[in-house]
Amino acid sequence: MQKSFVCIWFRYLKTDRTVIRQPALKSQPLVLISPVHGKMVITAANAIAHAQGIDRGISLADARAMIPGLLSLNDQPEKAVRWLNALGGYCNRFSPSVSLSGTDTLFIDATGCSHLWGGDAGYLSAIRNAFDAIGYQVRLAMAGTPGAAWALTRYGKDSTIAAPNRQMDVLLPLPPAALQLDPELVARFDKLGLKTICQLLQIPRPALLRRFGQALLDRVDACSGARIESWEPVFPPVEHQQRLASLEPIITLAGVEIALQTLLEKMIRQLSQEGLGIRQAVFTGFRSRQKPVSIRVGTSQPVQDLRRVFRLFEMKFDRLSLEPGIESFLLEVPRTEPVQHRQEKIWNGSAAADNEALAELIDRISNKFGASRISRFLPAEHHWPERAFRKATSLVEEKTSAWPAVERPVLLLPVPEKVEVSAPVPDYPPLLFRHKGVVHEIVSADGPERIEQEWWLQEGIARDYYIVEDKAGQRYWLFRSGHYQPGSRPDWYLHGYFA
Amino acid sequence: MSVLTAEIRKKLEQDILALGGFRHMVKDGVRRPDLGLINQAFPGGLFPVGAVHELLPESPEQVAASQGFLAALLPGLVGAEGLVCWICAQRQVYPPALTQFGLPADRVIFVELARPVDRLWALEEMLRCTSVTAVVADVEAVSFVQSRRFQLAVEASGATGFLLRSPATTRTPLSTIASWQISPVKSRLPGGLPGVGFPGWRVELTRIRNGRPGAWNLFWESRRFIFEQVTDEVARLYRLKKAV
């Protein structure tokens, strides 16, 4: 299929953005400045200032000499890419694949998209109108390669549409700089009197290669389409997605529900044909002049049940802000999994044989509070008490080793608490210990059980654990940290309560 | 009293319970834990399932004892393969320790929610779910109305809930079927061997609707409950029952 790309050049990205935020600045010359080598240098100028001969790179003092009372604001250079990224997200309504370039240019892969807007011209004017409405001045061009589209925005007529496979014809009268070359190389062409790409291409290829290097030929090929340029979309395209455009902006929740229902029906029909279920789904609404709004849900196992996914989304509807109306909807399923029936084997025979309802409940809880809130534990083969278990990766994961058959307290303190003991004989359990001001007199004890640090995981001293029972019949897990050494007394800790 | 009257009486008792909202409690063919002598204290001699129990520990030692007692009781409720949901603020139960009470930790789904409100929400949702058999929840302040909601939820679903009320909070009366207090007692080792033996608990059933409160000392030995001795109150009730 014949590819086509749209290049959008945000010529005054930073100043336009400033004016959108502060509309009062609209009709006066405005520059953004930042300090370079101790003097204030202009980094961006709006269209009015630009028309009066002010461009980036001149110092503020010079500019003030040209336009007295020129308004200057501090530049925030690190924000430009973020803004551009957000604009890329906004452009997702025109095509699923959008890419960034530099700090002021977006590329849209428009292949197969423009007919939805009544042809290429309609497509470009829709893009222009969208950005005009927000307040960005853009220069647009459409061509068969991103390189050619870039050249046309910078050096061609605005809104040029290059005929399919004829992009080189429109490029020929443009200066060599349109090929996005190294400035040094451009200066050399200028010196040699090569003013247009046409003159340049009249030189035979081997001569070009010998005199100007491979980089030049690569750029020429990239613009002509002989070589495919790498394409990095801002948002990696999702394999499973469904779109729905609305005639009028949707402002009511009822409308959103209908849209979601329709999209989910289509999506689940598509997925069930492939034998897949939803693990994660994102529902996005594109609003006019605003950031898109989206809600994301996840499930603990592949789901093909429309009602179940719908209810997960329903819980998050309060996070959707509908103002000033949603123009189109997008449902993406970034994570799918084959639907298998292996769960039944594990869950069968349990009282929870009807596992669907429980899994749905777990999904609802994890979507409301976060998946990390829900955990199941499996044995881990470690002696160190804090490491003797691990989190299961899913609700159905089976244990690979048995739980150890050792006496362990049912309530383990997250951090061992220091206790004072009276232990007259080394390597014997203490006679009594004091915890939080209460003295516990020990009547019987088991131990010691020495547990060494696992040196391949963590260095440290060993613990000697004792199970002790006090007069009241309360059972504790105490340990002594380290051995008795001449001149030092090891500390004792309370680590848990036995049932 | 003839056998016939006894049967009629039992039937009437069951009907009364069913009308009182304890439909699942008296239903036959429901899996329920067998607590030996304690069963006598329950209405109809059956552990109340499909109801909400509360446990009232007063110290960390009693919390641990309550958790151990629950871990020993729950497999009888959910079966060897069944799942238990455990809602807590921050998990303090040590998973490897549950195995000795017959409840492997991989059969427990822990839900950790820091905010008490969230915990109550999750508990109500779980009690409402028909495929959940048992839920344990660490709760702090619970209102009477909230506990009525739990009761209505379990009446519909048949789930059994256990509220482990934190020691630090004030305890208002709740609409629960039973109140338990479990405290540790001196462990037992056969033959007077030295060391710490099988865990022992004093189980106090301080309140049971339509039943008879009592207290028992029991031990967890070889994966079952062994009763130390029948306390006076229960012995009296037991004799009464026999006499009837």
C-alpha cells in the first residue's frame, strides 16, 4: 500500500502554549529567554515578534533595541517535549500511529486514514482546524515519506500535498537544507553554489558519495522512499483496538455507557474468534480541545464476559470528566491471554467451585485499590523466617514445594522488638523477659534453633530462636542475635506470638 | 418425652431459626466444622454457618490465639481445597505457621487495605459473594448498622464471616451470632516431658444467639481438638440435655 505521512511543524510551540495559558498576551510581541554565558538569549519568539525580525539566538538586549517594551518570559526548555508528547496523544484521533521529532515536530502515519475525512485535503484541513481551535499555529505537509513531508513544512508551501510516489518532484526546487543535513554540509553546498536539491542530484551518485559521504545519500534515499526510515510511535500501537466516533459530542454518562457497551461487544466478538480473553483494557474518550480521558482496568484471568468487564469500567466512571463532550471513543486491549480451562482443575472440588464469581470479586477489589493489595503466599525454600514464603504471581499458581513442618508463630512481628532478658547461663533460654514494661516469667522453653543468615543473600549475624511459655501459658518466639562473646552481651528480641 | 415430641420440638426450633434469618445455619448438607463438645452450645447442636461471628481478643497473645483457633476451624468450613479470604490492615499472620493448623497458606487470599472504611467495604462485598465460603476480617470500629448489613449479606449468600476486632478500639455491641474470646493456656506435653507442648486455648463463647454460652479448655493435638475437661457450666447443660 502506498504510504503517506503528515508532518506537523509547531513553528511557535512554546510561545503559542504561553499565549493559550495567558490569552492577554495574544496580540503583542513576545519572546522567551534563557541565560546563555551570562546573557539573556532569546529561545523562542512568537509570530508578531518574528515578523519584526526577531528570531531565536539574538540577545534580549539587541531585541529590546529593535522593539522597545518587548515582553519577555523565562523559557522552560525541558517542558517542550512534554507538551509535544501531549499533542501527539491529541493527534491519536487522526491516526493510531504518531511519532515525535525534535522539540517542535510531529509526524502522523496517515496511510489509509485520510478517506475518513473525505480525502487528503479534508484530512489536512481537519488537522489544521483542530490545532487552530486550540491556538497552535502549524505548518502542514503530506508526502509519501516523513523526510519529504518535513522538507515541505520547512521550505515548501504550507499544506502542500505531494502526489503519491512523486515527492521528489516537489522537493527538487527546495534548498539542500530541506534534506535535514548537517549544517556544515549545508554551508559547503552554499559555498559551491548548489542552491537547490535539483542541482545536487544532477551530480552522479558515486561522485556525491566520494565528495560528501554516505550520510547525504542516506538522507536523499530517505526522502525519496528508496530507504525506509525508522518509525517510533509515541504510543506503541495496540493490536486489539476498536474505535467509535460520535456525531455529536457525548456529554452524558448514559451515552458513554452505550459507547462502551458497543465497543466491548465488537472487541469481545473479535477476541473470542481468536480464542483470547481480556487481561487489561483501556477505554479512552477524545474531547475537543482537551486532553483525552481514559480509564484502565485489569483482570486476574482472561475474561470474555462483557458484563464483567463492563462492571469493572463502571466502577471508575466517576474519574471520567466529560466536559466539554467526547467526540470519539477508543477501546484498546493491550494485554490478552488465551482462554484456557486449566483453572477448573485447581478450583474444582473446592467450596469455591463457582470460581467465576470469586475471580470477578477479586478483580473488582484490585481495580478499586490496586492489584498489590491482594496476595496469596507460597512456600519459598529459605530458612530465614522473613524469607520463608513468597507472593504467588497469580491466584491459581500452585506451590512447588511443601510448607516446612517446623514450629512457627502464627503472628510474626514485621520488625523484631527488643526485650530485656535475664539469662544466667549462656546458651540457655532466659528465665524471664520484659516486653513493653510487662515481665514474663518463663516456665518452659524449647530451643535453641539456630538460623544462620543466608550469606549469598545477606550478610549478618545468626539468630538463636527459643519457643518460650510464660506462667500464664502465653507462648512467644524469642531470639538472641549473635553469640556470647567475652565482654559483650548479645541483644534479645521478641519476634512472634504462638497461637 | 417421647421421641415424636422431641422430633417435633427439634423441627419447631429449626423453623424458628429459619424465620429469624438463619436459613443456612440449620440447613442440612452444609459443610461445617466439628468442634466436639462446643457443638452442644450452638443452636441445634450445629456450628452456625451463614452467619457473622466476632472474636474479641484483648492482647497480641489473644490475637495470635484467635488466629490459631480460626486456622484450625476454617478447614472444617471450607474443606481441604477451599479458599479463605482474609482482610487485614497489614498482614501479620505468618503464612508458614498456618499449615500446622491444617490450613495451608496458599489457600488463603490476603487482602491488605489500610483504611478501615475500605476494609468494611471489601468485607461486605465478599460476604455478598455466593462463591465465598469464609471471610476473616481484622476490623476496628464497626457500627451496629454495618453489622446488620453483614448479617443481611450472609443471609443471602450463605458465607460465614469472622470479625477479628482489634484490641485497641472500643467495642460497641454488634448484630453477630456469637462472640468468642480465645486466650492461650499452658501447653500440654504427654508424659511430663520438658519443653513447650501442644498449643492450648481457653475458648470462651461469651454470647451465642439461641444457644448456651460456655467456656472450654482445649488443645490442638495431632490436627484435632482435644478437650481438657468439661467446665461446670457445660457439664450441667450436657446433663440437662441428656435428661431431656
